[in-house]
Amino acid sequence: MAIGFVLITTEPGREKDVREAIEKIDLVTNQWLLFGAYDLIARVQADDEITLTQCIVEEIRTTKGIADTKTLIGAEL
């Protein structure tokens, strides 16, 4: 299993639109509004890192209203 957290900065005033769009993505298992340097954080879970990466690059990062993302991928040691 692969898990990632995507920190999202939205365009001004687009937080609600982005949150509504992100919650429709199948691999997004949870999300929270934030106060500070980022506007949202989304937890993404997939069976493998390739599927996780595809979701982040092709579905999340292409969402209208997103200005920037930073992704943190969990690793097992």
C-alpha cells in the first residue's frame, strides 16, 4: 500500500471549489482545510506507488483552482 499527503495551495477564493473537486477523486481518503502556508491537505491511498503518483499528477494537480502542491509520500523502512 502507498500513502501520500498532498499539501495544496489554491488560487485566492478557490478553497471551497478545490475541496469539493478533490473529495470526488476515488483515491483521496480524507482531506482537511488548513490555516497557514497551505490551504488544504489531502490524504491519498493506493495499492502501489505508480497508481498513487498517477492520481496525484493526473487528477489532483490538474484540478482547476490549484496554484501549487507539495507531496509527501510515506515510506516503510
